[in-house]
Amino acid sequence: MKRSTERILTTHTGSLPRPDDLIRTMFAREEGVPVDPSALAARVRSAVAEVVGKQVQAGIDVVSDGELSKPSYATYVKDRLTGFGGASHPLEYQDLIDFPGMARRVFGDPGRARRKTPACDGAIGVRDPRAAQADVDNLSAALTPVKAAEGFMSAASPGVVSLFFKNEHYPSHEAYLFAIAEAMRHEYETVAKGGFVLQIDCPDLAMGRHIQYAALSTEEFRKAARLHIEALNHALANVPAEQARVHLCWGNYEGPHHYDVPLADILDIVFRAKPAGISFEASNPRHAHEWRVFERQKLPAGKVIIPGVIDSTTNFIEHPELIAERVTKYATLVGREHVLAGSDCGFGTWVGQAAVDPDIVWAKLAAMAEGARLASRALW
């Protein structure tokens, strides 16, 4: 994973807007309409090339494939693993229960409404061993003609899979978690062997508090989070720490978020995760103040933080000077060489997500690049 030795590098959380024609095709596939797999694969490959070019043009240093092959950052595993054939179980967001009008707005999103989350009703294993390699090949081909500092690819954590897909097969949550971890090893190791940084998406460690573990006390949740970290580290046994990063997320939706677990309550547990990088939401109104946590909690040796310095749920284009200010706060506390600038979450978390206009996404990323340049001048 690249370190900032001369300037603040920029990256993001992984998912990016998909072309309209790809959205229509993926909607059809999710709804069971026959889709030509060769034609879809070819379109995904060309779309990845397009999205990589747009990232580089916006000034992003560490780029991704935009998650363009996936219906969403977590639910894609139903197509790549065996064992998911049960009935779907909708998730309940504790903060949205208090505001039913807002809940209707959030769950009325056409992309979110199409997500399929079948329960686990059988043994989990690798169904499609070629899928992860195809993603690696697409990003490799897209990076060949452009100048980018590094490429990364995201994958669902064992914990977030357990959050979205209810266990109706394994005798315990622990057995379920480790079965997922064993099955996800293949994808994790494929990405690492491809030469890319592996980002593990871990909303279970933050958003899971007000969904999966809403009924628990803080200490009980921390115990569950430690188990999730153990399963993740087990799955990453063959992936170098320097080639991986985790992403914390409290839920990429515009909502009250008044039940979000504080970063201070989970950060020490997150530090136990093997990956060297830690990406987290840091600019939205519920978490923008939490930079002060690093006044009290020292960053462990070898770790790098990637605070979100642009929000992923609003169409405001952050001012570069504000972005520079946010970056500088973290760099002052943990050291400039231990900070990359990132986004709070993804801009295409699921197919058809439309919280931020696609053209504004690229403007926000360009603003982040400019803000990082301003911060670099001040820090070096």
C-alpha cells in the first residue's frame, strides 16, 4: 500500500457510478431476466476502463474498478458462493424505526429495493472461482494505459455477509462466520495475487451496531465485533497486511444516524484487524468531529488511516480548502506519512444508487484532489 512520502495521496471507498446501459442490464439480471453473459462481461470490462480513466482524470491516485461487476458491495456474494438459497429477510435500521417517513424514502430507492438477500440455507463454498479473477483482469487491463499510483479492489467481509444473509444452516453465528471466512479466502487471495490492494468492507463493525446487534449492550457488541475481526484475520492469513485495508461504515444512506456507535467505542478493536489501512467516514455530520479520537488513541505502528474528507450522500461539492483542513487535522495527529485522503463511502454502493448525481461525483473527487494538493503544500 502506497505511503505519502512527498504529498497526500487520494483514493476513495471503491464503488462508483455505473453507466446507464449497464444499470439496465444488471437490473434485468437481478430480476431473473435472461442476460447474455458474454455481452455483460464485455460491457463490464469496457466500463471498468472508462471508470478508471475518469478517476485518473479527476486526480485520484489509488483507483479501483468501481465495483462495476457487482450488484452491491455485499450482496454480490450470493452469485459467487454456494449456500444462499433461502428466503430474503429485510434488515431493520434502528435509527429509521424512529422516523418512518424517512424509512420510506430510504427503502424506496429503486436500486436498494432490487437487492436480493437470500438466507444461508446450505453449506457455503466457492461457486464461481473465475469471477474474482475476471475482476482482477479487468482492472489490470484498465490500468495499463493510464498513470495511477496504485489499484485497489473491494470485497465483502465475513461479518457483513453474515449481516445481510440470515443464517438458517449453521449451528452458531461463530460457525457461520468462519464458514464465510473460509469461502471468501479465494477472492481475497485472488485480488492480492493480482497485485492490488484488497479493501475489506466492514459495515458490520459500525452499521452492524444499529442493525444486527441493536439489542446488545456496548460491551456485548464489542465482544461480537472482536469475533468478526477474528474471522476476518483468519480469512486473510495469506494476504500481507501491507496489501490490505478495511473500510468502516455506519450505513451509506441519508438518515438520522443517531444510534451510530461512536468511533471511540470500536477503534481499538478495529486496530486488531490485520490490514494496515483503515478507511472510515469522517466528514458527514454524525462523524466529522471524531478526528479528536486520535488525540487519545495512538495509531499503532504500521497502520495508515484513510479518513473520508468528502461525503457520499449529498450533492454539495466540498470546498478544497475545507478538504485540506480535514486532511491536515489528521496528518497533524498521526503523521503526514500515515494519511491518505478518501471518501466517506461509495458512490455506487448498489446498482442504481442515485444519492449523488454522477457528474457531481467526479466534481467531488476532483475537489478532493485539489484539497489534497493544498494540504500537501502546508504539510511539506
